Amino acid sequence: MCELILASNSPRRIELLGLIGLPFTVNPADIDEGLGIGETPQAYVRRLALAKAHNIAQNQPGLVIAADTIVVDGETLLGKPANPADARRMLQQLRGRDHQVFTAIAILAPHRLQSFSAVCVTDVPMRAYTDAEIDAYVSTGDPLDKAGAYGIQNVAFHPVEGLQGCFASVMGLPLCHLAVGLGTFGVDVTRGLPTRCQAYLNYRCPVYRAILNSP
């Protein structure tokens, strides 16, 4: 099997990719992440994921995996906050409401001239946390490197309640979509993956069977 390369240094994506049970190396991509005029969230994240994969594949012989995530609140796209005040503003905007998280994955095998991409869209219900909770969370620095200024996996802040979609995708790497993509390259990682993912995230996933077409 060819070498797997993750085109990201995100700790969350590194943790999640480790659940597939195969070795991989990390080589983060450096691209322009500007939004194109009239570009939809789905087209935007797919383009960036593919651009990251191509950026790394130029000099790598292996199978490159890339991803990109954006938080969408109505017509507003929320990336990473510029500073603590911006993080506080985003969290106040999202509080007590539903929004969507778009995460795209791209897999590229340049030696085969083969690629795969997919976008996972997840509805995310935020709980009605208080201003004091926002201030305490922002003071930890955790929101500053996350789209939408929150980490769904943060136990202390636990910003999300009642999720019915892909938890891993909101973290930044939808593992079932990734498994489907790797399968198109002849790499089968589906055995036991849903169980490992749910145990690691402490989350009972309601959607994996539909994605993996599992019984």
C-alpha cells in the first residue's frame, strides 16, 4: 500500500485520522484560502481541500489526504476568529441557534492521476450558553484556531446539544466519507471504524450506516 500523507497539522484531524488504523505522515499545505466571488460554501470547501491536496502532491509520491471546514450561519461564513473579541462575537451570534458546518475531504494519488472529493454538511444545534461561559471559554484560547470559534469536542464548554449528524465532520474530518474515498483507491479501512470513532468521541452516531451502506 502506498504512503498516506495528511496535508494538515490540525491536532483534531491528526487524532481522527489515527482512528483508521494505518500509518501516515503529516505535511501541512500552504494555500490561499480566499473566498471566490459568488462561491457557495460547498464549492468553497471542496476547492480548498483539493487545492491543499494538489499543493502537497506536487512533491510527494503517496496518497494525499486533505480537508477544509467552514461554519455557515445563514448567509454568513465564519472562519477562524481574528482575536478574542472576534471569537466572543461569533459565539454570541451562534448561541441558542442552529447553523451548518461544511467539511470537504480530498484524496489525491498523483502517480495514478486519480482523485476523490466529497463534502459533508452537518446541522449543528448550539446550546444557550451564557456570556460568562463565553468569557471563560475564550480566556482558554481554545476558540482561536477553530472555524466558528468553538470546538465541539471541548468538554468544559460543550457548546453543542442534540447533534444528529457527523460529530467527526464538525471536528474537521468526516471519517466515514474518508473511508468511502479511500475505498476508491483500494484501501479498505471500514472494518471496525464506526465503533472506534464512536468510542473515541463518546458519541452514538446516527448517520454512519447510511454513508457506509452498512447493515
